[in-house]
Amino acid sequence: MGDTLRPFVPQYHGLVSRGENCYIRLEDLLSGLKRPVIMDCKMGVRTYQEEELTRARTRAALRSDMYHKMVKIDPSAPSEEEHAARGVTKWRYLQWRDSTSSTCTLGFRIEGMMMDDGSIQRDFRKILTLAQLTEALLYFTRRQLGILKAYHSRLLALSDALMNSQFFRTHEMIGSSLLFVHDHSSKANVWMIDFGKTTPVPSVSELRHNVPWAEGSREDGYLIGLTSLIASFNQAIDVASWQQEGSCEEAQTVI
């Protein structure tokens, strides 16, 4: 891959066969990290392809499994008719799922975190604002200024690479994630992963990635999410710096 995004994706190491199955071999993004801390952020203002929405409308069957997923999160979400039928259509569920998370408000959502003790957290649906996101990032990094700055710097570099990427301009990025990884030694990195729903757009068009989606536009809002992340890391750095300065002043007063 000769694109400007090459330094931000796992290195490809060819194919490997296991019995009748064939797999791609990719770079281990956790190599060299001790007790890694990980965060997965699903990028974009929607996590479904337009084709999925079209198929779901065409086959407007009621899904009891999706109804139960919806009710588990918010019992008031289904309409009276959906409650009575105990089912929702797939397109209704897909749109509801994104509209109730920061996918809609910030252009991405936190899918999960793994802390250095191995504990996994997935309940981030209540994060809808930049202020709430900043608190989550401070928790994720344990307010370590060096790690916050490393992530912020990496995101700025990624933003520049995306702006100059021919691949990015000509591909719709749906369901793709940014993987944040660091450890106690302050090693920190951000990687682009999950390209199963990344598809080329018609050769006559290019995507902007920084505008809201309108059906038929194929815009994914990837840069909306990246801008939100950069702004929130910047806020987190300010908070951590202020707290660090306050701690130093208290220590000097005691001395």
C-alpha cells in the first residue's frame, strides 16, 4: 500500500492456511506492550451501509431478537405497535442503535475498553457530549499527561494523512474503528482497523467525510468523529495539565 495511510494500518504479512481455511496474517498491534490498555472507537455518523438499509426495507420482516436488544437498553424505545408485535424491522433497529449513541452526536462511539487489570467495559451509551467523552478519556488514560499528548499527536498526524489520502477520498468507511493502545511505560499508539465494510465509491465521485449523511450520498462522517476525538483529547490535556500544576503547587506549599 503506497498510500499516506500506510503508517496507520497493521502491516500485512501474507496468507496462512489452517486446514481448509485461509487467513490473512497481520501485524500484532500489542507487540512490545506490557499489560496493554485498549480502547475501540467505531468511527462515522452511521455504522450500516446504504445497501443494508435498502435490503432491510425490502424485507421488512419483524425481528424479535432486535426488539429484545432494543428493550434491554431502553424499554420505552419501541412504539406501542412494536411492543404489541414484540418485533421491529432491521432498518428501524439499525437507525435507532446509531441515534441513541455518540455515533449521531459526535461522529463516533466508544465500543469498549480493556484496562490494565484485564477488566472489560462496554457500557458507553450514555456518552453523548464532548464533556462526557473527555471524562471517559481521562479515565481511560488515568489522567497521564504523556499518554494523552501522545494520542493527541498521533490523531493530528492521522488527520493530515487522511486529507492527503487518495484511498480515503475514494472509499466509504463504514464500521471501521480506531484502536487506541498504551501501557504503563507511556507507549501509546492509534491504528485504523476493521475494513470489512470499506467499499470504493463510483470512479466519478469522491467523498468529503466531514458532512452529515443524507441517503444516497454515501458520506460516512469519518472526519466528524476524528475532529470530535481531537477536540476531546485537547480538553483532556488541559484538565490533566491543570490538575498536575495544582498538585505541584500543593507540594511546594507543604515544603
